[in-house]
Amino acid sequence: MAAKHQIQAVLALTFLVLAFCAARAQTPAAGKVQRIPIPNSDFPISQGVWVPAAADTLYLSGSVPPVAHTDAPKGSTQAYGGDTEAQTVAVLQQIQKNLEAQKLSLGDVVMMHAYLVGDAAKEGKMDFPGFMAGYTRFFGTKEQPNKPARTTVQVAALAAPGVLVEIEVIAVRLH
């Protein structure tokens, strides 16, 4: 009877050790941001991002493109630089400056939410290819390979007429 209890105890301990090892395999390395790639995909976003507890988090409010052409009609897409691609580039450049002011870079971005307005030139649909053309200049490049987790949605409108793109990001700084 004692041997049976010893075998059960050994099996229980073995199970606990295996469960602990499995749990450790799914958690990030301490002190390091770990980006989880999308399986079998080269799409320039991460499926998820682990952020260690020893990180400071910066939540940047949504950024929109600045007025680029004061001679364009007020409230027009041209006033804000034109199409979705141009506006995306302008927004990401603004975010880059805001991050640099906090001693961070686009490589520190772990999450992005992008809001796109339907473009009249695209039958009222969001210009996702235009957004991606601007986005891929900044993320998943040779110079800046880090890819954030990201959500991109079409919205009915943004606060300023003529603005097609608003982006908010979350960035982290490790200690």
C-alpha cells in the first residue's frame, strides 16, 4: 500500500514539474519585450507582444496629420496632405517625434490602434492598401524591424473634416 502512495506522489510531482515547465515556456524572458509573430505570415504586425513587469508604459493619445497645405480648401483631405498613404506617413512622423521627446522610438511601440475614415475616392471605403504603404515605411523594415500588435478599423468620421487617419500607440521603456 505504501508503494502505491509513493508512486502516486512521484506521478503527482512529475505532473507539477511538467506543468511548471510548460507555463515557463509560454512566458517572456525576464526584462525583455517579446514579439510573437503571426504563424506562417510575413504581415508586418505581431500577433501579440509580451511586456515584462520591469517596463514603463507610455500611452500616446491619437494623432492626426497636421495641416500640410493652408491654401487647400478648409476641411479637405488635401489640407491634411492628401490621401490615406500621405496622411499615414504624416501621422507616423508626428508619433515618431512625440516618442523621441520621451526618449523612445517607433521600435518601442508594442500596440497600435489605427482609425481610418472611408475615402470618397475609394467609394467610401477605407484605403487599407494606402495605409499599409505608409505604415510599412516605419515598421518591419531593415532599419526598424519591430512590429507592434495592431488593430485597424474604419470609422464613420474623425473630429476634423478631411482627416482620414488617426493613430494611437502604446510604447514601453525597459529599466
